[in-house]
Amino acid sequence: MRTAYSVETVRAAERELMARLPEGTLMRRAAAGLAASCAGLLRRVYGARIVLLVGPGDNGGDALYAGARLARRGAGVTAVPMDPGRMHPGGLAALLGAGGRVASAVPGRADLVVDGLLGIGGRGGLRPAAAALVERIPPGAVVVAADLPSGVDADTGEVVGAAVRADVTVTFGAYKPGLLIDPGASRAGAVRLVDIGLTLPAPDAQALQHADVAGLLPEPGAASDKYRRGVVGIVAGSARYPGAAVLAVAGALRGGAGAVRYVGPAAVGEAVLARYPETLIGRGRVQAWVVGPGLGDERRAQVLEDPVPVLVDADGLRGLDPQALRARTAPTLLTPHAGEAAALLGVGREEVEAGRLASVRALAQRYGATVLLKGSTTLVCDGTAPVRVNPTGTPWLATAGSGDVLSGLAGSLLAAGLSGPDAASVAAYLHGLAARRAASGAPLHAHEVAEALPAAWRDVRTP
Ligand SMILES: NC(=O)C1=CN([C@@H]2O[C@H](COP(=O)(O)OP(=O)(O)OC[C@H]3O[C@@H](n4cnc5c(N)ncnc54)[C@H](O)[C@@H]3O)[C@@H](O)[C@H]2O)[C@@H](O)CC1
Ligand SMILES: Nc1ncnc2c1ncn2[C@@H]1O[C@H](COP(=O)(O)OP(=O)(O)O)[C@@H](O)[C@H]1O
Ligand SMILES: [K+]
């Protein structure tokens, strides 16, 4: 499990540790890790041209001390301050003592640029002086962010205005949620964690890894039969959107339930059977429902009355009543994309996209449900445990029908007995992995995602 911690939590852990260690120890550890990463990214340290963008706080201090280490190894290191009157004094002395220099403008050429403008003390977007330096980063230079790319909100991943776009982020002590959640995540590049010895409490966000998913996947045992494995009911598709039903069934068949039942118009049922003859047709007992993809009518109400887990997606999300969901005795899982989430919250779509973490938390609170918010970083929140951030996926997934496959898959996992948050986060993980496999750099269509799910399943189970 990759875990991430809010600024408040990191600061508290740092205070606690600093009280027990000689002054400057933590910054020395951070700078050593940063310098080692930079050295690894350069073909040769000796003679390399390194530029440090230096802000007024300790993030600038990290960059200066790391620059001093690199200068001692023969690199040409130039520090460019955001505010010439405010640079970490110890860091500046160390850099100058090691032969580095200070300049008022960003040199036109560099092999590597260290972004030490802002760390976890950054608030709001980059102010003009900082933004002007970022604009001048020489093309072709490798950009390494200290702790996090300046301009990214550490707690949420939000970016207001300009922000550094790093190739590598060397983060200190703990991952911050903003490094895992877009748009911040896409500014961070590859993230490396430097251990500075912090003792941390429960995380604020977490991202499953292969081993975590493998541990959650349902697996039949010797005593299993198809009913014990769980039956998932799919209420989806309409004369207008028959394909949504086929795709949801395609996802559900690969999700670990013992059987998939389709409930809907006869013509749609025939389309489902033509592609998947193993589907059961018509009402019957199920261990979980999926309702919504391509629905176009009011079949949702009956499903919500059933005291089994229900996943509500797409058309099923329209006009949902928070009270009705809160009154349910079994878990509910909502899987909106940003547009649907915006309608559920009564805000604009841009607001959801700019503040994904706040949006998913607000939805879970308001509807008393587990919420999987789709998009470039899929988030899962049940209102209590840490938010789960999905680390897999590819922008190629932004293709019609891929969400239907996801809802079938997650519903199947619910029927197999996973909790709402586990079903949602495991489904998002496998779906994203399958899409990466199926796309491998070329357009993909939703059916291929479903077809790649068994391979993704095997991948996560391979140690
Ligand atoms: N506290 C510790 O023990 C450690 C801290 N470390 C480093 O210290 C960083 C935090 O240092 P600070 O608390 O000094 O904070 P920062 O260095 O992140 O920035 C704070 C300064 O930036 C200014 N500022 C804030 N938002 C701005 C904006 N949008 N545009 C322009 N200027 C802005 C503030 O006025 C303040 O002077 C961490 O991110 C990490 O890099 C590491 O050295 C590890 C140990
Ligand atoms: N930019 C993106 N990067 C990665 N994944 C994306 C992106 N945009 C959408 N997705 C994923 O693609 C799927 C699209 O689902 P959805 O919007 O419901 O489409 P549809 O309704 O056509 O099935 C979701 O799994 C979502 O997380
Ligand atoms: K930074």
C-alpha cells in the first residue's frame, strides 16, 4: 500500500522527530536524498550545469544544501532566488562554500533544474515572481522537484494557475496526497520517497499496489459453487443504448461472481445473450445489483429497495435522493464521472475537476455511500477510511463504454463479497491495468478493456 499524509500530519511528525534530533538533521537527510537522485539522473555530476530555483522557505534550503553536495562533486551550480533577500541562510552559506554561485536570472542552458521554490508551505497558486522563474526553465533540462512541484497543493493536488512540471519529484518523509491526485500527480513525474525517519499515524490517502489487490481478489475454493461465489444482477441498457448492457455484462463476467443475471428489455437481453450465452436472463435472487448504464428509464427504484449491495452508475445517478440512499440497509456504491458528480453536488463540472478530493468526500458525505469518482485519477471514498487513489489507468480509457465495463466489474466484486470501498478500488485498479495492457500506446475500445481483464487479474497475482 502506498500511503499519503496531509501537510498537518507531516508537520506534526516532523516536529516530534526534530525535538529528538540535533538541529538541521532532517534537512540534511532530505538534501542528501535529493542530491543522490539528481546525481543519478545526470550522466556525469562533474561539469554538469545545475540550476536551483530557490524559494524563501525550507524547501529552498533543501535545494541549496543539495546543490552544495553536487557542487562539491564538481557540478557548476547556480542558485536563482525567488526573493533575493530571503534565502535559507545555512543553505546559502553551504552552497557558496562549496563553490556554487547566485544569479538574478535563470541561465539559458542547464542539464538539470531543481525546483526548490515551494514545498508544503506553498499556498495558492505561484505568485508572479515564482511563476516568472518557472517560465524560464531551459528547454531540455531535467526538472527535479524538491518535495513537490511548486504550485501543486500538497493536500489536494489542486493547481491554481502556473505550476512546475517535474520529470522527477523527490519527496521527503512521506507521500503527500497531491502527488497522487491529478492535476498535481501529472505535474510530479516519477515520485521518489526519501525516508527521513518520520513516525506517521493513519494515512489520509492510500493507493493499492499489486500485492494489496491480490489479497482482496475473490477466489473460489474447493467447496465453491456458482451461487456461493455470488450472482450479480445487471439492470442496464435500453432500446437506445443496448450496448451499455453488453459492456456491463462483459465487465461482470470477469469480476469473480459465479453468475451474471441480466434484467431489462427482451431485445437487449437477446443482444446480451448473442454475445454472452452464459448470462442468466430475467429477475431472480442476486447478491449485488448494478443499475444505470444506458438505462434511460426508471428501473432504479425497485433495485434500491432490495437489501443487497447496489452499484449505481450513469443514468441511474440522475436525480438520486440522498435520503433514500441513506435509508438503505445494504451498502451503496456510486460511480459518477465528473459531469455526473457535478450534477449530484449541484456545482459546475470544472469545480469537480479542479477539486476532485473535496468533491468525492462531499459526495460520500451527502449520499451516505461509497463513491468512486472516475477520471484521470479515479478516487474512492466511503466517508470514513482514507481516500483511495487509483494508481493504474491511461488516458486511452476516455472512450465510450469503458465506464460500463467498470461498473459491471465492480458489481461482480460486490456480489463476490467485497466491501464497497474494496470492490470499487480493486475494480478501478484492474480496469486501469487492463486498459494499459490493451492500449499499449494506441487507441482502444471498451470491449478490449473487458477482454484484457483476465490478464490483468493474473498480473496482480504474479508475485
Ligand atoms: N520541517 C522539516 O523538518 C523539514 C522540511 N523540509 C522542507 O521544508 C519544506 C517546508 O518548508 P517551509 O515551511 O519553510 O515552507 P516552503 O519552503 O514550502 O514555503 C514557505 C514560504 O513560501 C512563501 N509562499 C507560500 N506560498 C507561496 C506562493 N504561492 N507563491 C510564492 N511564495 C509563497 C511563504 O510566504 C513562505 O515564506 C518542505 O516542503 C520540505 O521541502 C525538509 O527539509 C525536511 C525536513
Ligand atoms: N483522462 C483520463 N485518464 C484516465 N482515465 C480516464 C480519463 N478519462 C476517463 N477515464 C476513465 O475512463 C472511464 C470512462 O468512464 P465513463 O465516463 O463512465 O464513460 P462511459 O459512460 O462512456 O462508459 C472511467 O473508468 C474513467 O476513470
Ligand atoms: K518544490
